[in-house]
Amino acid sequence: MGGARVGPGAVIDGFTIGRLVHGGAMANLWEVSHAGFEPPLLMKVPVLSEGADPAAIVSFEMEQMILPRLSGPHVPRFIAAGDFAVQPYLVMEQVPGPSMLRHLPRLPLAAREVADLGATIAVALDDLHRQHVVHLDVKPSNVLTRPGGEAVLVDFGLSRHDQLPDLMAEQFRLPYGTAPYMAPEQVLGERRDPRSDQFALGVLMYFFATGARPFGDPQRLAGLKRRLWRDPVPPRRLRPGCPPWLQEIILRCLEVNPAWRYPTAAQLAFELRHPEQVRLTARSERMRRDSFTTVLRRRFQEDSSRPGRAGAVAGHAAGAPIVAVAIDLADTAPPLAEALRTHVAHILGSLPGARVACLNVLKQGVLTLDSDLDTEGRNKVLQRLVELRHWAGPLDLEEGRVSFHVLESPHPAAALLRYARDNRVDHIILGARAASTRRTLLGSVSGEVAAHAPCTVTVVRLRRHAAAEASGASEEQDGGTWTVG
């Protein structure tokens, strides 16, 4: 990956870079123009500099997969995407309207205005959910408004598509999102429930109606988890003029258990547009938070109101297993990499529903702080993702059946085992390297994985003559594969 220079005046695949619209921790937005497309256009480029968040690459991969599959007025129109091997980017229409951030200087807003804004966002969410996507990062800056009034959802880097691998869940254990808006189940690692977006919208409406965020802005996981047992101050306590029907809707969106929220975003939009038809419950009259004893009970006991703790990958059919392939990308490994690919192709021939996760471990120093860049200034993780894609190319797998992951760890075997457990992998395939003094003294990665894996492990070994030819030796000895169930 050479990496093109991105800056004003640069031309990438025919797109001429203009001014920087937004500089973020994970990506930058540039105005661009192209003779073949109607302006205005935006180019999104991930931040790949030294010290960048590793999630920036993974979230950008997710957005590159999701955005081209979306359509309609509630998402930006997809234009083009850049090859990861050259320069990753996304080009989309520049929505000609402001974000919901424009309302912040006027908070709190009138109840009817809060309901109207909430309804337009709920309609956009319903359209997104019908396209198999949960947004998982709904907040004022990620909601734009078209001149006709339609809400437009942007930034799908943390989103979950029902029919695609969830790279964020597979690679990172900590929840990703914007702290004030994250749903309780999202904090616990559950990323598949569309009602999580309702919770975020409830936070936004609470904020717009009262001028305060219901759960503050916690910066640690312990603070995020408080929303599992600590209810917010009722909106009417902060703003007595808030009508009961609006408090009813907001507090229903903020229920800890997703089952107690609205069944769909479309039903939420209907309630916001027809306040006279909202059925009022005890929520609408509340003026105080729950008692200290109630909070303690929720905190220290299992409570039916709490969301379920689903795993990163819920139950899968026996005919559609997850096959993880650990691939060594070292210069000395091509024959072994080819043998692995042949074995994977054989498995896929008998299991057409299988999904393949291509893994590589970027070994980190135990005590030293390693650079994110190689000697040529290229991002190491991105470079390895490109090489993994190249390895998998001959398998000719469609997008939803293959994913790519670079695991950063000082202990390769531990990283592979952790990935297998966290993602309920059914079968691990990896290669056994040639004998060496270091391997004899420290033990092999393949041996440790085979000994401790929670699933079937197949170790592919080169026949000695193949390895000898690669190194110029003449020794011969049979090899092959061995499997541990």
C-alpha cells in the first residue's frame, strides 16, 4: 500500500481534493469534485497516522461494506470507494443541510419541536432498520436535515448489518459508541437490536427537551454501566412545562430492557406525531427517580428488567460454521499459505454455508511501545489487511462470507484463542512452521492453540520436500494435516 497524499489540490482516482470539512480522531472529511459526478461531494478518509485508534481501520471497513448497500433519502448517496491496497476512502453526496447540532444553542426546545424532530429521526431509523442496519451511534452530529425536512443518518462505522460480518464485535471487546447515547444492551456488547437506536433517540429528545443529558457523559465503563440500574431524573422534574405525553414517550425509549421500548421506530414516530393518542402510564406522572433501595436491588441482583447478555455471535446453524484461518504473512511463508488456502477451499466445498475469518497476529513487544508504522511509513495493520485480502482472493468468496482481522498482541496463541472463544468459532485452521531452535525452546503457536482451543483445530504442515525446495535444501519427509476435535 503506497498511500496517496491527501490534501487540497491532490487528485485521487479522478477526485480533486478541496477544503477540509471536518477533522476527526478516526477519519477526515474533504470536499471533492469529479467531472463524472454532480457536486457537492464529500470524501471520507480514515486516520492512519502514528498513534491512531486501531478501531479507525475496522470501522472504516464496516462503512465501506454498509454504505453501498443503502439507498433512499435518509442516507447519503454512495459514489465511490478506494482500494485499501492504494488509498482507502469513501465518496458520497454532501447532504445540503445542517446537522442537529444547530439546535444546541437554543436548548431546551418547545415540546412540539422536540416531538417533530424526534419523529423525523424515527422515520429515518425505521427506513434504515428495514435495510437490515442498526446504526448504533445516533447523536446530534450524525443526523443531518435535507432542505425538504427529511432526516439523513450519517457515519456507519459503528453500525451492524444483519447480513454482513460484524467486524467491530469480532475484533474489540470493549463497547464502541458515544457515551451519553449508548443503550444498556450496547454497553453489554449486544449490537443486533434495532431498539438500541430508540434508546439513543430517547437520550437526544431528553437532551433537547430539558437541556441536560439523562446519564451525563461518563468516560469509563463503570460509569456507562450505571444506566443498567440508575434511572434518569424525570424530564418534568427538570422542566415542569414538559407535557405528560412527551415524558411518557421519552421514558419509554429509555427503558433498560429493549422489550419495554416501542416495537419499531415507525410506532415511535406515530406516537410523536399523534400525542393525543399516546396511552399514559405511571411514567408520564413521575417526578422523582427510583428509591435508593430499588437501585440497590437492581445493582446487586439479577433483574428481569435488565437486557439479556447475548454473545458477540448468537447461535448459528451447524451447516454454517465459522472457520478461522490463521495466516502467517512472513516472507518465508508462501508455500504454507498456499497449503492453508487449498485446505480451506476443500472445507468450503463441503460446507457452502461456512463463513471464513482470516486472521493475522501483529506481534507486539511485552515491555516496549511499538510503532504503528513500518519502515516505509505505512500503517502496519492496514498493510496486513491488504495482504490478507490478497491471500483470500483466489477463494473467490462473496463479501458476506469472508472477513479480515489483524490481532495485536505479544502472545499470538493467546490472541487466536481469545478470538475463537469470543466469536464462537467452530473450526481453526493454522499452519505449523518448520522446526527451529526457538520453536523447540518456546513451544509452537499451533501446538498451544490445538491444546487449548474450544473448537476443532486443523494444523496444516508442509511436506518436508516442499519446505526444502523453498529454502534450497534437498531433504525429504512426508507431511500433511492433523485435526484435533
